[in-house]
Amino acid sequence: MIGKFCLAAAALMISASPVLAASCSNPIAPAQIDGSKATEQQMKDAIGDFKSFEQASDDYQTCLLDDLKQQKLEAAKAKDPKPLDPSIEQGVAAKVDANQRLKEKIGAELNASIAAYKQAHPKS
């Protein structure tokens, strides 16, 4: 009996929370690299990894904002129209902001690694 109740409560929470149902996938940040010890290929790979992460982050943010827009449209089209719960918009904004800060942090770390690589490998 308790198991059925918990299962029903979980299903209700998931269906009542449109943000949880979003199919947006937060990308995993690439590992930081020590430019002073890295090879040229490792640096090229790190740059490529960052570019992939940057694109995935942009796609993630777009997905979140598109999903929010869709939720607002659905709320407005409902039989009894009402504005979307402000906490949903705040949650999306927090996710976008967090992802943007992470992207900027990873970019700054990569730039520091590139500078360290150039210092360790001056051109002859």
C-alpha cells in the first residue's frame, strides 16, 4: 500500500512539474589541462573539447529557453488561462546562468592552459 502511494506521489510530482519533464541535457565540462606539461596534440584536443562543450552549452541554453517559451504558450492556451508559475521561469534562468558561468570558467581555464603551453614551448 505504501509503495503504491509513493509511486503515485512520484508520478504526480513529475507530471505537475514541467521543468522536470524537459528534455534538455546539461553538458559535462571537459577536464582542465596543465598547459605547461601538455603536448601539442593534448592542447589541440583540449581546444576541440572546449569547442564541443561550448556548442553543447549553447544548445542546452537554447533548449531551456525554448522549453520555457513552450510552457508559457501552453499556460496561455489552457482552458482556464493563467500565467506560468514564476518559480519555473526563475529555475530556468538559474540553470542558464549557472551553465553560462561554467562555460566562462572553462574558457578562462583553457586560456590559462594555452598561455602556460606557449610559455613552456617558446617558438625557436
